[in-house]
Amino acid sequence: MDSEELTKNADIERIAKEGALIYQEIKAQYEPSHHGEFLAIEIESKKAYLAPTSAEAVVSARKENPEKVFYVVKVGFNAAEMMAHLFTKK
């Protein structure tokens, strides 16, 4: 499935809502030591992938979850990147 199909089929609103709730549950594990880094959260498993950039976090997450759409958040920022983020294998 390509990037466009994954995005079209994804429930972006659900991913954003559940991803934000998961981040609230786990943020104490990442703040303040990873302030400014990014988490890509897979909402089904609640697993978070940490990296210096949003793209790197998603690439890391995609290695284990190639057909998923992720919630991406910047650690320590309330409103940073509150969206589902998608990368596909090329």
C-alpha cells in the first residue's frame, strides 16, 4: 500500500486523539532529558520511537510497523507536531 492509500485509509482524528493521550501518559519518561527530540507513537501498541528529528523517529517506527500511521510529537512542547505522520518504504 502506498503513502496516499495509507493516509486515505487511516483514521487521522483517532490517531491524533489517542496519540495525544498516550503522550500524556508517557511524557514524564522523556521530559526533561529528551527535550526537543521527537517521538513517533504507534497507537495500537503504545510503543514510542525516540529520535532527534521527526523524520528519524518515523523511519525508526516504520522499520517495525511498515503499514502504520504514527502520532508524532516534539518532547517538551505542548502543541508541537500534533498530527499523525506517515512515511512509506521506497
